[in-house]
Amino acid sequence: MKTLIVVRHATAAQVPGLADRERPLTEHGRREARDAGDLIRPLKPGLVLCSPSVRTRETAELLGIDAPIEVERDIYEAYADELLDLLRRTGPEIETLVLVGHNPGVHELVLTITGDGNAGFPPGAYAVIELPGDWDDLDPGTGNLVRAHRP
């Protein structure tokens, strides 16, 4: 059984004139990310896949997970089907994987895999999903939502 943890980046600043990819976390967002990390670290993820935006990279780092962080450009502005394709390429040695991305893609991903998650996915939210097979077996409706956290 594999475990997928889908994380939406924490609260980011709205800075006029700053490109969307360059938006940093607010102080509140940094606290959200650290708090989420306190709850995610005990699950012992083996890998973190992260969008290249500043706010997602900061979120991934502040989670404090003792695992490699791989920046995947395809996560930025991705929809659920694109994220599923990316997840299917994960090596079988990874038991627990964290994906840090953006809405609407991450919320759609949770809905697609589990059929659950209608309560929304605000900044700093995450979902823990158990998967019955390997990463390349990941299909819509195959996951079980075991925990959802909304700050």
C-alpha cells in the first residue's frame, strides 16, 4: 500500500506587480506550513514533488520533511489528469509521497482519486490518501481519503 499526501501551498502574499510564480508566503503562511509539517512528518515521506513557484518551494521546505525535494515544473498550473500522469512515474521504492502544488489542480486531484474532499482545499490544506497498489496503478477512484486537514 502506498500513501499520497497532497498539499496546497500555504497562504501567499499578494504583491502588486510581482509575477505569480514569485509570490512568497506570508508570515501566517509560514506558520501554516510548519504546522502542517508537524502533522505530516510522522508519516515519514520518502520524496516531495513540488511546483517551481516560490510559495510552493517555501511550503515544501517549511514542512521540514527529511526527504529529497524535487521541483517539477509540470505541477505549476497542472490539472488532475496531468498530476496523475506525474504521480504514475514515481518509483516503486517510494512508499509515501508528498505533492505540493496549487488549486484548482490539487483539489481536483484529491476529488479524482478519492471521490471525497468537497469541503474545499484552502491554502495550507492537505489530504492523506491510501492507495491499494503501486504508483503506476493509480487511477481515478482508487484511493481512500484517510485524513484531511484545513488550517
